[in-house]
Amino acid sequence: MGELALDTHWRRLVLTSVREFMHWEVILVDLYKGPDAGAAQDASYETLRTAMTAALFLHHFAEVAFARGALAHIQANSKQALFNAVGGWPIAADGTNRPDDVKILGEVADAIKHGVLTASHIIHVPKNGRVIEISHTQPLFSEGRQDGSPQVVISTAAGVRSFRAIVENVCRGWINQLNLDPT
């Protein structure tokens, strides 16, 4: 993957993974309302799988962008410094800044990769228990689905967050900062 141009990596790997997750979340909602509980359960697993894939690709895009020289203006001598620098970029649909979203996404990616979180830098998501799950809970900030239908959520110290909203906010930040194609 080191040979892919940054915009190709963005479109073909990151955005494709994000769109696949969003597609499955819509299917999950549609099947949940229907009579086939087995199909809804299958859609639940696909929704979680694609959410996890999207989390990994989107989180690690910072490292890809840095390696390709797209973040040359950032003075970062470590991964932590890099993620701190891009942390202020996520923007919610209403235009408000969501500075914790890059960190939350990174903690979710760590939970997916490692299963158990022991690092001291984990401050938003639980170190034990479920980090990413499907729930009917209404998330914070009026993000995500507010009608009680199923959605992927992230448990944080502040409360439940819509995974879709976090992903959209982080994507919006990358698109704005690097003039990436949103489609």
C-alpha cells in the first residue's frame, strides 16, 4: 500500500471502507424493522465488521498522509505528536469542532487491534468491556439516529457517541485540511 498515491489511498481504501460501513448500518436498520431476525443478526455482524475496518483505515490515514509528505507543515516527531496535531481537525455537521474524535477513533482502533486496552493514554473509551457495539441508545450531541433504531456506537467516558458521526467528523476534517475528494 506504500505505493498508492494519497488521493487513491483516500478514495479506494478509506472512503470505500467508510461507505461500506454506512451502507451496512442502513441495511441493519431496514432489516431490524422487518420480520427476519436472522437476517437482522447477520446484518449486525456485517455492520460491526465494516465499522471496525473503517475505524482502522481512517485512523491510520494520518500515518499514510504523513509518510506521503501531505503533512509536512506539521512538526511531529512521534505518532502521538502527529495525532495530537490533527486532533483539532474534526468538524461536526453543524460546524462545531470535535477535537476528541481523532483520539476516540484511535482508541477504538487500538481496541480492535489489541482486544484489551492497558496503555495509559487511553482516556475516552473503557479499557475493559465493549468499546464498539450496536445499540438503540440515543448518542450525545444529537448525532446519529435519535429514533431508537439500531446503530453503531462508541462508549466513552462522556457518554455514548454515534460511530457514524465520529467517522463523518474525522473525514470532514481530512477533506477540509487536505482538499481531498469527498466522493
